[in-house]
Amino acid sequence: DTEVTQTPKHLVMGMTNKKSLKCEQHMGHRAMYWYKQKAKKPPELMFVYSYEKLSINESVPSRFSPECPNSSLLNLHLHALQPEDSALYLCASSQIGTFGYTFGSGTRLTVV
Amino acid sequence: KNEVEQSPQNLTAQEGEFITINCSYSVGISALHWLQQHPGGGIVSLFMLSSGKKKHGRLIATINIQEKHSSLHITASHPRDSAVYICAVRSRNYGQNFVFGPGTRLSVLP
């Protein structure tokens, strides 16, 4: 298995909803990442997990809450989002100490 | 000045044409990646380079470490090559996290 799988592919949520994005990989990668990408812009790094521990939080608002319950799974919990949070959310993984990188296909989030 | 720059920003080509996309960067790098993103889609890693040249099918990527420059070439372009191509570098200056270029939007017309 050489893929990063993200679910759901599309999500529409209201500003008072709570939802979660899921990312899964079975390549044995021990670094996992969340990126946010707005239209026609490059991805922006949000969070990095190394060995299931949060190593980087790029000053992301607390309405985004990451979780890494095990080495294969990465979640992004969403609460009280704003319409400007609508974007493509990309997950990626890599093996620590190497430069290979695998991206998921993303979750298209719309906040209404 | 961005650490990673690409040219051109937009490119329209006819099917069958040879295409070159350029990337220049200003930091010391551990690796350079060429990524492909179709509209509304996820990102696919095409190449990872730290020196020399790599070829995969109709795609060729080169890097010149001394000049801090990389090129992505597409031979015999096809409409399915239409996508955004992103140059991204990994650097110790940034904790080995990606620094992305702005992307080159390619349209290949039939």
C-alpha cells in the first residue's frame, strides 16, 4: 500500500458544527502532516506529527485540533469554523530521515 | 523575494509540444520535488531530486545545485498533462519542511 487515504473527499459544514477529517497511511511513515490550500495558492503547512507527537503547529487557530491516535492515522477535528476556512485540506506522510513524501487527495471543505 | 520561484506562471501549449517549466531557489536545499496537482485534486509527487537528472515516461527533471535551478520537461505533451506543476524544496533552514513555489498552470490544447 503506497497511498495516503483521506476521508471524506468533500464536506459541507455549518459554523456551529463539529466534524473531523481523517487521514490514513500504511507505509510505515512516522511523520504526518496537515496542509491547508486555498484556490490558486500553494499549500500552507498547519501541523506536523513525528512519532505520533505534535512537533510543529504553525500558529493555527484552536478551532482546528489535530490528533494522531496511532502511527497510521491522523485526524483533524473541526469546531466553530468560519467561511474563510473553506479550502482543500491535504494530508501527507513521509519517512523520517528520508525525503520521499506522499500526499493524499485532499478533503474539499466548505463552511456555510 | 520568495525563496522558490517558478516560470512561467501560466503556459498554454498545443498537444505534442515540448514543454519546459523552470524553478529557481535561494536557500540551501536537501531535496527538490516536482509535484503535480490537477484541478480540485490532490498532489502527486513526480520527482525528488538532489542532483543530476531523472526521467519517468515523458517527464524529465534536472537540477543544477550550483546554479540553484531545476527544470521540468514534458515531451510530446497531451491534454491530460494539463495541471498545476509545483516546485517545492526541503531545507534545513525550514526544519526540512516544504517551501513551495507558486506553481505553473499548464493547459495543453488538443
